[in-house]
Amino acid sequence: MLVVMQAGATPEQIARVIDTIQSLDLTPHPLPGATRTAIGITGNTGAVDSRQLEVLDGVKECIRVTKPYKLASREMHPADTVIDLPQGKLGPGTFTVIAGPCSVENEAMILKTAEFLVEIGVRFLRAGAFKPRTSPYAFQGMGLEGLKILQKARERTGIAIVTELMDTEYAAAVEEAVDVIQIGTRNMQNFSLLKRVSQTRKPVLLKRGMSATLEEWLMAAEYVMAGGNYRVILCERGVRTFSDHSRNTLDLSVIPPAKSLSHLPVFVDPSHGTGKRAYVPAMSLAALAAGADGLLVEAHPEPDRALSDGAQSLDFNGLKALLGQMRQLAVPLARKMA
Amino acid sequence: MLVVMQAGATPEQIARVIDTIQSLDLTPHPLPGATRTAIGITGNTGAVDSRQLEVLDGVKECIRVTKPYKLASREMHPADTVIDLPQGKLGPGTFTVIAGPCSVENEAMILKTAEFLVEIGVRFLRAGAFKPRTSPYAFQGMGLEGLKILQKARERTGIAIVTELMDTEYAAAVEEAVDVIQIGTRNMQNFSLLKRVSQTRKPVLLKRGMSATLEEWLMAAEYVMAGGNYRVILCERGVRTFSDHSRNTLDLSVIPPAKSLSHLPVFVDPSHGTGKRAYVPAMSLAALAAGADGLLVEAHPEPDRALSDGAQSLDFNGLKALLGQMRQLAVPLARKMA
Amino acid sequence: MLVVMQAGATPEQIARVIDTIQSLDLTPHPLPGATRTAIGITGNTGAVDSRQLEVLDGVKECIRVTKPYKLASREMHPADTVIDLPQGKLGPGTFTVIAGPCSVENEAMILKTAEFLVEIGVRFLRAGAFKPRTSPYAFQGMGLEGLKILQKARERTGIAIVTELMDTEYAAAVEEAVDVIQIGTRNMQNFSLLKRVSQTRKPVLLKRGMSATLEEWLMAAEYVMAGGNYRVILCERGVRTFSDHSRNTLDLSVIPPAKSLSHLPVFVDPSHGTGKRAYVPAMSLAALAAGADGLLVEAHPEPDRALSDGAQSLDFNGLKALLGQMRQLAVPLARKMA
Amino acid sequence: MLVVMQAGATPEQIARVIDTIQSLDLTPHPLPGATRTAIGITGNTGAVDSRQLEVLDGVKECIRVTKPYKLASREMHPADTVIDLPQGKLGPGTFTVIAGPCSVENEAMILKTAEFLVEIGVRFLRAGAFKPRTSPYAFQGMGLEGLKILQKARERTGIAIVTELMDTEYAAAVEEAVDVIQIGTRNMQNFSLLKRVSQTRKPVLLKRGMSATLEEWLMAAEYVMAGGNYRVILCERGVRTFSDHSRNTLDLSVIPPAKSLSHLPVFVDPSHGTGKRAYVPAMSLAALAAGADGLLVEAHPEPDRALSDGAQSLDFNGLKALLGQMRQLAVPLARKMA
């Protein structure tokens, strides 16, 4: 961390800052300059609120240098994390598609979807048993009954199950029922929930918050990892901006820096990112080309009759066609696809 | 809701849209125009996902007309909601200050703060026992022990307690201990938590999500009200934008539309909104002038030694001076202040 | 356009709205509903400010249905625009790379760059003679002398020249010197400049404004087309958001809707979009996969010594390697590359 | 400026950075730390692109310490700038209202407005002769004829004229005709225009760009001041965010930091900021309470018939009522109002 003093800061003000730094068990390194003095700080500055120093007299600003995350950081852990499940490896070198409907609507549609996915080579099924809905009057998901349906789909087809956990109350049930626990965008900073899933033995797919910076996203991953669960998958799903041509602004540009700053796999959800089925294929191909490790994509046997998010769901033919295009594109990009 | 057909939509496409609307138990009203046809929809469209219609062939776009919230809506409930507590009324005509430190650090500082607040006429104490922190390595609050300290402050001074609830696990304890339950910005769409507090008998202060639209904020209030708890206080605390001169962008401009669309009281948190103590007084005065019903402001006996958010906390003298300014300003604005 | 009345609007208020619509030479179509009345409007509503109606008593809101652009609209002009220049066709089916340094620094580097580009198959050179710089103290470009150097590069190598025009004063000189006139992001709504280039005979590459919606961008294109210059190329270059991991947030998700709403070619500038050289290749490949028609990319013989934007420039080896990757990727995407 | 090296940077990499800094005529100050080395830089770093250093091997990031603006900076020029015109002083201690219609529509309405304004004590008239319109098909203003009408209003009433200049072509005419030259939000980074008005003898009211940071805004002021025109008035008018309850998000929170970082007067335009007449009074009072030095507000004799922006214009009664409220509020705030 670096404290920058104002141009006219007095020696007393500088001394006060140095004292304060020492009282925090950190080491100050004064650096006098032509027009002003800066003070470098070394030691464990991770938990220091830089504004504590900024309020001291004579301080102009305080600049953080060290990243506050450790376990999620590539600098501390240079090798890529690859998550190895019976249905496939998630991480660099591969490109994994996780597909399925927004929500579990009934047993028949989930089994039909699972069978179709396995048939076309997709080995990860996504579907929500618990649904976060903006309106209290909208369908809220089938709950525990939905989890049972998902388990049946796995038993029948061997497909891996990815589903969202919305509160600690159902953590044990979801952990038991699924292969990957999804944390939704609205819960990226639900720290109680992050701590709870850090205690599970299942990988966690962590969606980026709607207005989360990359650092905040990695700090959320750090919460899960700090509790002992190192198998975290980051998933970009669009951020909130002024731009109104799509439901959210899918930020594919976060992929290269996320992979540079962290060793965790990065997935992309083009369905929530765009909100419109017609734009999903282009964004899926772009995600693959941009270096993502996989896709979380909505597909439904009859999107026009879906109970939620039908408008952004591909139908089965659409998903099959997209898979074909992605497999072709994966070749020059040297990525393995199931 | 209004469905707008494309310029060249065929009669068959129009008929298909009309059928679909009827299958949703709604009534279609075709409206042929010079270059295209629009179809008005009446009935209970609250839970309809407009994109279900947008994916039909020949549809250009689908426009929502009715607001999806009812209980929070001023149209349905024209009279202002005033929350009547022993320590004062929260709502139009008054201006209520809720002040205190970011977190409960120890008993002495809370008692000292409560006594000071009562002395200067502030009858609501805010302080966090449970703290949402971006870093898992930062101080996470004193928890249940903190609640006990807050209760002791109330017993001693009669001050009302406002504190944040972060998860359903501690809902009963927080409901028991406090006078107003705060839902933080990161939990504005933690629907499990909203449903849980809808079952309590305590008023809920609902902070606006970092990137929540006004409609989403009112829908979050609707979750609480739909469960039977009608005493909701909205609290603006700054939103996420490109702007980097302050911690968040305090959106005072949301006050007039919030009060126009809803009958609920609207408070402002200038401390998180700006993130810097020096900017808090100006924004507090502006909030009062803009029509807010009160303030949630951080004050600490020794801000420079605070365990969290000290940089945005006023010290006692600063709070007292601000109160004096606000009381003067309240006169021409015809607002009562304690 | 659709006017939505409040739930309790009186017949007199409705009549007043109908009168006002007629006074604007438009036709009102009242549509009574269960809880409120809506009034459809037909006629030429393009230049109507919807807020004129919103201020009338009893009006809840006013919703625009028809798009305000005509010439840029695919609905009016379904066929793709392809811009045919001696150096290549710009538009669907191809993928065209425009490369070069941020600014013209001297004759030697421009000639060297042009020769290298032609050698590797790039037939469009970008370089700024006039530079928009945030600081008045930064290098502002070589001006007219820079234009002469660019012309010399074209004479020597046959390469097409793309350069930015910043003010009407130099419009004639730039029109004379270059093959494509670039309008920068800061000037996307410099309407005087748009009108001026609408009078030239050269194609216009129109960068998206930093915070422009898709509609505003297409309206800016409409300005150029309304003046008689139909050869407009849209160029996405990153938008302003809260996200801080890159210089701007490159919005690749705008490509599908831009191509759906308009017939104009869409290019992408990954250099300004990301601001960092290391992220340019991934975003270039993603732009190609997302359906862009070409790339505007910064390349410099010695990026570390560039007078401006060196950090986001590829070096020659980097550009050559990227071209190779893009040519491989273009095959499964059925796109021709020079 | 501070260069932060990566944890594992080699001595050679550090030496290379030091060399590069020296080659830019700056002085490096190496600062070895526990886990990494940082290198402070002193000298004139204002025009250095920090990314030039960031691309060197072993560099983690590069942090700017000194502000790039000088003339606009309060640090360099601690005393407040007050702009002294015959019609009043603009700056701290006063609160000045500039009012009038969006555009000059005809002579009668301008004279009527000017007379009304003078009668109620407003001595600055705003009205556009040249109008920046999103659509090429919308009314573009009366141009030079409009300027003549404004001059006539001044001759008759002594009112000062504030009007927008959109291009260099009309700079001389506008300079001649008006008392304050307005630069609109879309032209805040039209550097040719900024350089041109830096050559005039009239004060410049510089609107903040729709997505400009405070630093960029001050750099735009620096352009005008660097050319010799020190009389710049900053004017906040709302920024572009995800928030959709108002036309723009009026950023009142920029006032305290703008006044802290710069000595220039800060005005607020609540009309464009909100886009709705009903919200203008609340935001005007809030601007005054927040510390703004004045207001730029739209008022029209018959807003419902205005050729542009009628929906955000106050009518005469509305303006008069608002003035009354502001004069009452100015008393406890110790601000003089005409």
C-alpha cells in the first residue's frame, strides 16, 4: 500500500501517518519526492481499510498495491485449476457445455432433456429447483421435489447435475443431490451462503454479481476457498450497464484478465447475458474464442411454453446446431469437446 | 401489456399471438395501425414474462404497461405510510436521523454512543452486529454478543436499535433484539431472507441494491409486504456506476420518483453513498432538501480507530454540527426534527 | 407510440390527450382496458418528444413503438450494405483487418508499417494524424503533415488509409487524403461533424460513443446517411461501465442486435476496448466469432516507444500471429479473409 | 507515479524499468519490499501514458499519483474562482439561477421570458440557438437568427445571455452575442471546440460529459484554461447509468469533490438531470443544499407547446414558486440570492 501526502504536508503530518502505520503492525517506508512525499507500506495489508489512512491530516490518497485475495490468485498458485468429475474435466484445454432448462418444471421434461443431452454428447445438466424471481408472485421453483427429479435424471442417464442453492437451509439437501452447486448472481455477496458452501465437498459454480468488479468476484471465490473448498468455477453472466439492447451486458472481456489474475476455470452464461435466444449462438461462439472454459446455456424442449426464461432458451434443434458449430470452432482453437 | 407486431407480420402470425395470449388466460385487443398491428393485453399480466410473446414469429417487441408491484404501489395505496415507533414517527412531515458506528466493537463504545445520541436528540441507533465484508479475512462483527450489547444500550437509554440481518439463521434473535431490521444492499434480492423478514413483526429498512432499478427495489419491498409485513422503509445508499470520485454514486434523484410511485418512507445513507466523511454533511443536507424522510448516518466516537468504515464516519462533534445545520434547514422545508 | 393513462384518469383527461395528439397531426386510437385506458398513436411519430404527452394530466407514461431511424434500419432496407473498395469489400461474408499505429509519428514508421501490412495481407492502414487527447499537454498529432505521410504510404503500397477527422475545418483535407474517414467515440454526437461528413464521398467509420445506446449510435449513422452518404461502418470500441479490469468494457454483445436492427457493417476495435495488448488477441478472435465484419486494431513497429497508446498496440510479430489464428478461425465460420 | 513489480520480478527486469524511466527524463526511486519491489517516479509525469511502463516484463501495475490537471486544480490555486459579471457574481457565497427555454423558438417568447425573469429577480437567460438533437429529423434550432433574438432580449432587459456553441464555425458570432458560452455534454471532449473557446474573452459554462469522470471533466476545463481563458464554470447535468427512473442520473455527489479538487464554480442542471418537470424542484433544492453555486434550469411560458424538452421545463409559476423556496433555503445556508 502507498500513502500519498499532499503537496504541502507538514513533517508533523507525515510523522503522524508513520505512527499510525506502525500502530497497525505494518512497516512504513517514507519516499520524499520533488513536490510531495509518498509512504510505502509493507506487511500484511490485506485487511486494512485504506480509508483509515486517508482521513489523516495531510494525506492526499492511499493506493492499494497488493491484491487482497490469496487462494484465488494465480500469483500465489500459478497452475491452472482443473476440476475432475466423472463426466469430464472442467478447465483449460477443454470446453464443457452445461445445458438445460431454467427451472425443473416436471419429471417428464427433465428426463427428456437429460436423455437428449446425453445423446448429443452434453454430460452436464443445469436446471433450477429453487428459483430467485424478481416478483414474489412468479413461479418460485419446485424445491425439494425438483431435486428428486434431478437425482432421477442422473440415475437414469449418468449426467452430472448443476443446480442453484439459494439459502443455507437447503444446503445439505442440495449438496447431497447435485454434482456442482451453483451460486447465483444475486447471492455472489451473500457471505453466509458462501461460507456454508465452503463447507461442502462439491464444486461451486460462482456467478459474477450483476455489478461486481473482477476483484470482488475473486474475493467471493476466496470466501469459498478460505473455508476449504478449492473447487470453484467462475461464471460470467452479464453485468448491469446503461446499455439497453440486451437484458444484461455480457462482459466477455473479463475472461482474459480473470484467467490472468486467477487459476480458476471461467465459464460464460450467454442466456442470461443476452436475454434473447437469437443472440445466444453468436455469444457462445465468441465465449469459446475468447478463452472461456465452458458454457452454461439454457435449453428447453419447448421454450415457448417454459415457466420461466423461455425467451432466452434454445430449443433442442438450436442447441444441437450450436454444438456442431462449437465443435468445428474448437479445432483451430485446440480445445477438446465431448 | 402491449405486443407490437413487425411491419410485415402475416395474419397467421397475428392469430398465433392472439391464441397464445388467450392460452395464458389473458384478453387480447388487436389494434391495427398504418404500418403495423399492435395487440393490447388486459388481465393479470403481473407474472407474465413478456419475452414469452417476443419469441413468437412476427413479433417485434412486447411492452409492459402495468407495474408488477401492488402493495408497495402508491397507485393502489395513495396514503403515505408512516411508521409509528415509541421513539418517533418515520415518514413524511418529519426527518429522522438514525446514527451510530458501522459495527458494534465493544460495550463501552456502544453505550457511550447511545448516550451521546440521546443527549443530542437522536433516538435511533444503528450499529452492525453481523457485518458483510468483501474479504473473508476482515472483521466479521461480534454476532450474538453484539446484539446483547445493543439491547443493553436500549435498556439504558431508551434508544431504538437498527441493525442488519444477514441470514435466516439469526432472524429470530435479531427480531427479538432490535426495533428495525436492516436488510443490506448485497441482500436486496436475497429472496429467502426477504421472505423470512416478512414473517417478523418489526419494521424492515430495505437498502437499495448496488445496481437495482427503482422497480426492482420496489419488488423487493413487495416480497416483504406480500408476506404480511407492511412496515418497510426504503433506503438509498449509492449505486454502482463508472464514476470514481466517490465510493458509490449516491442517487438522490431516486427520491422524487420513489415517493411518487410508492407510499413507503425513503431514507438516505450518505456514509456508504460517498465513502468519505468530508462529503457526508453536504449530501445529508441535500437528502433533506430532496425530500427524504430521514438519514442513516455513520458516527463513531473515534473514527480513526474504527474497526470498519472509519473513513466515512463522522465523529461526535461532526454529527452534532450536522444536526444543527439540518434543524435549521428543516424549518423552511416544514419538516419536524427531534 | 402508445400513451398509457393512469388508473383513475377522467374522461376529460383522456379527451385532452386525444386532442393533443390530433394537434400534432397524428391519429389517436383509444384502447379502454380493465383498469386503465391506453391510446395508440399512428402517423409520423419520429420527431415527437414523447414527454410532451407525458406531462398532460392523467397520463402515466408514453411508450415509443416505431424506431426513430429509417435509413440505417434493416426493416426499411433488408439487404446488407457492403462497402466495395479497391482494397476489398467490407461487410458480411468477409472479415477485414484494419491495422496500424495509434498516431502518425514520422514518415519512416508509417512506410515501414504499410509495407509490413501489405506483406502479411492487410490492405487497410489506420493511423491518426489528428489525435483527441484527454490532456492538453499530450501529443496532439502531426496534423496536415501526417496526412501527407499517409498519402505517401498509399502511393507506395496501394494500401487504403483510414484516419480520424476531428473537426470540420480539416474535412476537405481529410476527405482528399484518405479512403475511409473515421469519426471517434468522443465525436459520435458531434452533429456538426456528422453533417459535414455526410457531404463527403468517402465511407465513414463511426465509432460508438462511450456511453451510447445502440439506438443513439444508429441515430448518429442516420445523421450521416440523411445527408446523402450511405456508406457507414459501425465500430464498437468499448463502453463506460463500473467495471475496472479493462480500459473500457468491450461490448461484443452489441454485434447481434446491431446486425439485426441495421444493415450496416459492424467492426470492432479490441485495442481501445481492452486497453491492454495481452487481451487484444482473445477479443479479436471473439469479435470474429460473434459475427463482426472486421477489426480495427492497433499495431506498431515498437509499441514500447509509441508516442500514444503503445500499451494497447500489438507489435508486428503479434499482429502476424493473430492474423494466422483469425484465418484459421474464419474457415469454420465461412468468412473470407484476405 | 509508482511502478509495482511482480512478486518474482528479476533484478534485470527491475533494471530495465529503471532505464526506461530515465529515458523518459524522469527520476526512478526503487523501493524494495517484503514480497516485491515498487519504483517511485518523480519529475513531470503529466503526459506519460502509464501503460508504457506496464507492458515491460515483470511489471504488475503502474499507479498515477499526481493529478494531470494544473490550472483547474485547487492544490495549485487554493482561492475560489468567482466570475464577476454586471448581472452578478458566480461562485461561492452566492447562488445564481440561470433560467429559460430549451431553445429560442421565436422573438416573442424570448422577450416575454426575459421580462418575466428580470421581474422575478433572475438575471441570466439560457436558451439555445443551436440545438444538438439525437435525431437529424428533429428541430435543430434557429441558428444565427436565434442569436439576434437573444441579443435583443439583452438590450431590452439587461439580462445576461447563456447559450450553447456547437461548432467552431459559429464561435465568433456566439462570442459576440452572448455573456456566457455554454459547451454541451456531447462536446465536453470536442477538443477543437474547447481550444476555440479558450481563445474567446467570454466565460465558458462547461457541462459534464454523459460518462465523464471528474478527472476528465477537469481536464476538459484545463483545455480551456490552458488556452488562456480562466473563467470556466463546471455544470453537472446527469450521467449515464443503468438506472432508468430518470432521463439521466443527476450526480449531486460530484459537487463536494469537484469543489475540493478544483477552485472553479460548480452549477447544476436539474432539468436534463431528471428529464421530468415534477422532479426538478426537489433536485434544485438539493443542489443548493449540496453546495452548488447555481442552477441552470429550463423554464418556458408554455411547456406543453415547447418545440423541445417541454416535459422537463417548468412553467413561469413553477419557476417563481421554486425561486421562493430556494430563497428561503438560502438563508440558513448563508448564501446570497438575487
